[in-house]
Amino acid sequence: MTSNPFVSIVTPFYNTREFLADCIESVLRQSYRHWEYVLVDNCSTDGSVEIAQHYACANPEKIRLVHTKSFLTQVQNYNFALSCIAPNSKYCKIVQADDWIFPDCISRMVEVAEAYPSVGIIAAYQLEGNEVRLSGLPYPSHDVAGRDACRLYFLNGTYLFGTPTSLLLRSEAIRSRVPFYEERYAPFEDVHVCFDLLRTWDFGFVHQVLTYSRRDNEGILSGVRDFGLECFLQLSMLVAHGGDYLSSGEYKERLKQVERRYFLHLTKSAFALRAESKEFWDFHRKGLASINYAFGWRKLVRWLPRALVEKIWDTFWRSWDRDSLLSKVAS
């Protein structure tokens, strides 16, 4: 790096006492030193504030503790936290309160950002539990045009963005959007932002594992993980942003494929008589409404015969495989 740009690191938190100290310690261990750390308490009641206060008092030149005036939703809290970054920061790094970052995280991400001034979003591989996650650019490429990064997702399923903890953002890009995240898109508001920003910015990538996200904690997505999130994410992103990055022909063809997969999933779920059926359908209705996608039962009925055939086949295959295995063992 030819310069030493100032970085704002931000952790919004609410009742994350169990994980917050690990998160803060990971920031304090960064090899890159030219940063501020903004901790934003969203009316916590579990002792998280005392942990944050301890670190803020011990590191007053580095850490600021800010309190919301009243309880906010997660999206509102993240937007408020981003509004607190220093006016002279060049980059911003969100570290979610139940995550942590490796010691060279900021250094490696800033290095790529400084090398490619047109890059507005920088990502890296992410350790989720004990698995390395997130698609990457072909090695050793460190940058790609924003349009091309989005086309990789829509046409090839290459997902580059991860979670807020996975990314470093230019502060200029954050200040250009008020609010930064849109509440209506929750819980995928961060993904929508990436597609919006890449209309004007390029995308950068570090070929290292630099961030860690937990799997074993309760979070916003934990209650809906079995609702077909991947199917919904593909459809919602395509409908909301596909027209910006695909030709008319590409969009229509891809929409057919994504709708087929999505509505087959919904139809199979209707067959399954899910115990959480109300929560399941409420999630999908709300999500489709957020992208102005008209949902009707006729769309499900269209896929009913195919879903029925696939369900019968799946049941037969599982039964045949079990019987075949038992037969082999007996012989």
C-alpha cells in the first residue's frame, strides 16, 4: 500500500453478551492500525453494554461506544451505526457482533481497495462454522467490473458477497445512500445493496479466509433457514436487479428457470403440510411483496402435477434404495 487510509470498523449489537468480547478482541488484534471502532448498543439488557464499556474505557483513542435512543430493528440499527462513522474515513468494515475477523483482514482488504480505485466492494473467503464459504474470482484476479460480478451470479450462480462481515466498503459509497439498507428487503437487505452499488462500482476480492461467522447461534435467519432461502434469494434478486445486468433474452430465459425451481419448492412444501405453515407462507408472501412480485395460487397449481410426480418418485427411490440395501446385506 502506498498510503495509510483511515478505516471505520462498526459493530451494531443487541444482547450478544456471549460473543461480543470475541468480536471486539478480533478487531483489537488487527495488524492494520489506522482505524476507529464504533460500537453501537441497541438497548441491550443482557450485560453486553458493560462489556462494550469496558473495552471503550480501556481504548478511548480507538473505540467509541454509541447508544440508540430507543430500540431499533436490525436494519435500522445497522443504518444508524453506519451514520456514526468518522467523516474522514475512506473505508468501512462492518463486523457483526457474533462474528470475528482474522488479524490480517483489514490490511489485506485495504490493500486490494487501494490498488483498484474503481472498486467499491471488497470481499474474501469466509469461514462459516468449520466450512469455508463464498464463491471467489478466478485466482489470481483481484478485481472485476461490477456488471460482470453481477452477471456471474445471475448466469452461473457464483455468489460473491457473503454477509456484511465478509465485506469492506468504500465510505463514499455508504454516504451516497440514505438510508444505506432498505427495511423492506430484510433479511436480505445487504445483498440488495451490493447489486445496487455495483451499477457504478467495481468488485474486489482477496483470495484468503479473512472472516468468521457462527452457525450455532440464534439469529435473524435461524428461524427461516428451512424455508427455501436459496430459491427465494435467486428469484428476488433476479426480479429486483436482473434487468440491470442481463439482456432481455437472458432475463426471460433465466426467469423461467428460477421461477420453475422456486414454485416447485413451494408446491412440494404445500404437499408436506409443514408444521410451521403459517410462518412459511408469511415469509414468502412478504418477501415477494417486497420486490412487487404478484403471487397467486394459480402459479402453484401450474406446477402441481410436476411436484406430485417428483414427490412420488422421491418416495419410491428412497424405498427402493433401502430395500435394495437390505437385500444386499442379507445376501
